Amino acid sequence: MTRFNEYRRILGYSYILYIVLIIPISLIHELGHIAICSASGYQFDVWLDLRGGHSVCYEVFGNNQVMGVMGGIFGSLASLGILTVWYLSSKRLVPFAVVALALLLDQGSKIILEGFFPRLYSDGNFDVLITISQVMSVALFAIYFARRQRSEGTHLHMPRESRLDA
């Protein structure tokens, strides 16, 4: 039962952290797009909805591919920041590693989609696939780290949930 509880704790904390961080990472991603738009002297809008963050640059300029890729680059840099927090915490805060790697995978796929397939991406054709891959990657990275901790004999250094039978 202890093994199952450790998996459950890592998975639970990872999903909570992912939900907390997805909006800031989405906004940082959009900041990458608007940085190029703004640097080119154009007007833009940024907003959040149920599908995530969005930005619109109101002028068309020469290299839209750079603007498409910069969102994923900014998001990847933010994800690497989360991974750095995990590393600096002596690798104890396992959910930080889980979430950082899941977000890096997500942002990497967005670099490819927004940079090289912008019409398909902007039409929303990949929204369901991206959401499924996000949910699955958090679960798979959480399982990987739980197994790794079990084989190393270490435990998640997070507070245990209170028990009714104690």
C-alpha cells in the first residue's frame, strides 16, 4: 500500500502544481509572440480563455515563423526555470521536475507546430491532441519519478496527508 500511496502523492501534487503553473507559463509563452510583434512596432492583443492564452499581432511582417517560434522558446525558458528550482532544492521537490518536463515537452511541440505548421495550429486542429498529451505527460513523468525514488529508496519530501486512523 505504501508504494501506491507514494505514486498517488507524487501524481496528485504534480497535477496540482501543473494547474497552478499552466496559466503563468501560457502568459509567458504569449509574451514571446508579442515581444517580436512589439519590437517590430506593431499593436497586439493578449487574452486568456478556456483554450489557453492567445495573442494577435495586428500587422503582417516578413517573418511570421520567428514570431511563432518565440512563444515556445519563452515557454521553454520558463519551464527550465521550474526545472532549476527542482535542481536547487536538491532534487527533493519531485513534482517540480514532473511539471517542468511536461511543460518542456508541451512547449517544444508548440515550437514545431507554431513555427512550421502555423495554419494547422491556429485553426485549433491540435487542441485536443495537445491537451491529451499534456495530461498524459504529467502522469508518465510522475510515474517515472515515483519508480525512480522507489528504486533509490528515497521518498517525496512533501507533507503527508492527515490520516483518519491515526
